[in-house]
Amino acid sequence: MFYRETGQFKTSYAADMAVFPIRQDRIGIALILAIAIIAIPLFGTPFFLDVIMVPLLVLSLATIGLNILTGYTGLLSLGTGAFMGVGAFACYKLTTSFPNVNILIWILASGVFSAVAGVVFGLPSLRIKGFYLVVATLAAQFFLQWVFTRAAWLVNYNTSGAIEVPLRSFLGVPLTGATASPLARYYATLAIVALLTLVASNLVHGRIGRNWMAVRDMDIAAELMGIKLLPTKLLAFAVSSFYCGVAGAMLVFFWQGSAEPEVFSVEQSFQVLFMAIIGGLGSLIGCYFGATLIYILPILLRATLPAIGLNVTPATIEQLTFVITGALIILFLALEPHGLARLWATGKQKLRTWPFPY
């Protein structure tokens, strides 16, 4: 009788650290992209694109930014909302100051300003960590939100004090403003999120990602191995804040159309943190899982509760969302600390050793 190994095994370190290490990964990503590019725009209504898909993509990108800092580097932060606000206000100033430049360029460039802010407020991370670093990032959240409210120059001295998105086009197709279609905004958001997700995946699978994870696991041991803590931590803050800044710019320009400084409050920071925890810290796919669950939850409650005869007010829906979200966080921290991404990884491991998964 002949025996042979089953499954997909790698013979080199590079192959094992590939972005898509198994065949089903590549097939699954191709199917997801086909659904996102073709099926959803073809069968989805403008309401579905505008209210469901665009917000999901924006929040997923913000969660990826926080996950790079907290999940991969082990640095806790409650300043995500503020860094999103830096990107939003920077994009507004750039767009109004240089109206002839492509809006997509300014959305990506706005992340640079958030990265600079992230580096500045990330400097204390060399000396403090844990709870004290959380307090430092929370101080950054309150300080930046105060700047958004008090600095009228950021909104060109608008009497409303809010960002008012102007009309901007790409190849003759409006992407922002009142005349921009949900389909155009969806495709623009999808392109940016897919590109930055690919960049993040390559970062965390390469040398930079290994340095981040070494610092996360034990920073003293990482320093003894030759990893310089200050550049590594500041790079994590910069990349994380860049992603959050781009997400903040898209939140205003592609999703809401206008925004007041209160949009980027500490509640926004907590929401993104909950998405990262439930989806799975240290996982990019978990960012999408967490963002989908947290954002879809109140929508499902509004749709299902009246269908079963429970007429509830919007305030009750909001309170139920908080209760369920808190229960889910406790459940995942107690039973599955790695979140929904761990369940996904378990399924992938069974696919790797198919047809005899253990």
C-alpha cells in the first residue's frame, strides 16, 4: 500500500509567509473581489451602496489602522477618532486650497498629516505603555477635538463650523458633492480600501511586521535582538494614523458629505476599538468581520424587532446596540480572545490539510 501526505505544505520561508499562502485563499479573494466589483454594483440599490457598503469599507479601513498599532505592535490607543479628524480636516483644506488637483490624491495625502500627528503623540510610547499610553492617546483625542472646534481656519471660517464637501470630479464623473452618485463613491472607496489593505498585508508579512510583532510580544527581548524601539513604535503610529486619516477623509467626502467636529469624538474611537476586538486583534480580515458586525447590528435590530411585533424607538435601538456590543466583547474576551478572525483561521487550517483535516 502506498502512502502520501495530503494538504498544501510549503518548502520555503518565503512561501509560508506569502500574503495568500493556500490555494483557497487566492480563490476566495478572487471571488470576493468579483462580488465587490461586479455583483454588488449590479444588484445593489443606491441606498444599499450609500448606507451599507461605503460606511463598511470606511470603518474597516479605520479598524485596520488601529489594528496595526494595537493588534500588531501592542500599543493601546484611544485617539483613533482624532486622527480620523486630522485626515478629514486636512483633506478639506487641501481640496479648497488647490481645487484643480484630483480629489483622490488629496484623500491619500491627508493621511500624511495624520501620520505626522500620530508620530508627535506617539513619542511618549518609548517611555510609557499599557494604561499610561492609553491615557496619553486619550489626551491627544481631547486636544485634537478641541482644536477642531476652536480653529475656525480649518473650516475656512464657515459660520456652521462644519466641513462642507465641495463638488469634485474624476475623469468627468462626480465623486463628491450633491451630484455624486452612490455607485461612483462606492467604486472610489473600494479602490482605496483594497489598495491600502494590500499594502498593509505586505507590511505585516514582511520585516516591518515581524519587528512590530516582536515589540508586541516582548519589547525588551526585541531590543536585545537589535530592534530599535523608537523607530519601530513611531513607524507603527505613523502607519496607523495614516490609515485612520484616509478613513476620516473618506468618511466625510464619500460617506456623510459634511461633518462637524463632534463626529470625531471619543465615541468614534471606542467604536473602532470594539470592531478591532471583536474582529480579532492582529488580523486584517478580522477588521472587516468586526466592522461588519458592529455596523450592521443596529440596522438588523431596526429591521427584525418590528417584524416580530416589537415596536421600539430609535433610542431603545441605540441602547440595545450598546448592551449587545458589550456582551459580545465580554464573550469574545472570555471564550475567544482572538475574535472572529480565529474562527476564520481555524477553517483555513482545515482547508490547508484537506481532505483529511484534523
